[in-house]
Amino acid sequence: MSDRPIGVIDSGLGGLTVLRALIDLLPNEPVVYFGDTGRFPYGPKPDRDVVKYVFEMADLLAEQDTKMLVVACNRASSVALDALRDAYDIPVIGVIEPGLRAAICATESGRIGVIGTVGTIASGAYQRAAEATGAGIELTCAACPGFAEFVEVGDVDSEEVHVLAERLLAPVRDAGVDTLVLGCTHYPLLARTIGDVMGREVVLVSSADETAFETRTLLGGAGHTRGRGAEPPRRVFVTSGDLATFRTLGARFLGPEVENVEAWEWS
């Protein structure tokens, strides 16, 4: 079990922010990452379509004999996580609860903002997760259509992105939040722009680190972590979109680990 890979799925490139945290925390673990760039974006798509896509990716990774599945996509986590846990006999974790836990630890005023895709915000997943914590926080949510799309083409700091951020972040800024959850795994790549708009007094929270910690806890508790071996861990990347674009942006967003990229075409 310990030598089996961790499976990571996302609608595109944003999940690489989670993978970066996983590699940093668990450097000896083999991973298989599937970025469904060919069907990106998931945010505006109907729930039933997103669930279908997620299960298709999960089934492919199950064929790779993965020992754990990380759903590194807030939209997918918001509609498919419980069904995935029922369907597979391996641990399955998402990114919504870990990110919210980190925000609750960070806030001083109890006023927390969440930004995400239209689908994630409309699902009410963050609102339900906040209520389940019993922390008594005041949550302000705002959809940010267009953010993830800019990231997917490699534009994270243009004037156009900044103007869009000024408009879309107005609701959470006006609510006086002191902590902002980046409720889409693409958004940490826009952190500089988002931070400029929100102001340095607002703490930006990514779910990546907290998700990596939870992964280590689950695998370590079961004795399924891989120790340092003679061979470096195998890291495989699969994309349903353009290979050259994935390699270029993947190397930019993740680093030199993006070497072995395979193409996948949905029938």
C-alpha cells in the first residue's frame, strides 16, 4: 500500500497549488495528477455534469491503483465528495473543509469571506461547512467568474485581472472581513492581485497546506506513507487538454516536477 500513488484530480491547472503543498510535505510520495483541462471550466456547469466528470477521472485513477484520492477542486468537492467516499474503499478528501478550518483559526473578528466559482458559491457547500463547525463565524461569500479562466491561460497579474478583481471582491471587502478563503484552487495563483485589492490587513487562506496536512495524517495514521527509497517517487501528469500548454503552465505554477505529461482524450 505504501508504494501506491496518491491520486489528485482537478478541473485544470489550479489543483497544482494543492499538489505543490503535497510534494513539499510528503516528498517521497508517488502521485498521479489528472487535470481535466479539456472540459474546463467546471464552475458554470450543472452539478450532474460535474459529478459525471469527477467520477470519470476517479475511475481512471483507480486503475492506477491509487491509495488515496485528493479532490483538488472546490467545485468538484462541493457536489461529489460524499458520493466518491461511498463509491471507493480508499480515503477521499476535498478542499472545502480544510480551507475553512484554517480560516477559523486565522480570523480574529469572526468575519470570514469566501470567494469561488459561480457553481461552488451557489452550491452552499461553504455555508453548510461553516454551520457544521459550530464556530459562530459570520460568512460572506462572493462568486468570481473569470478568475479561474485567466489562470488557465497564464494571466495572473495583468491590468485586466486587477480591474476584474476590484469589481468582484467588492462584496467581501465591504463586509469588513479580516480573513478571505480562496475557495478555488486556481485562486492562490492570483494571490498578489487579490491581496492588493483586499489590503494587507486581510489574511488570505488557501486550502492547499491544510489539505496536505490532512493527507499526511490519514496516510500516516494508517501506516501507508512511503519512506525514502533508492528510487525517486514517480510523478505522472495527465491532461485532457493541450499537452504543450499544460507542460508550460504546469512548470510555471508547480515547478520542474512537471515532466511526464500524458494526453487523455474523452470518448
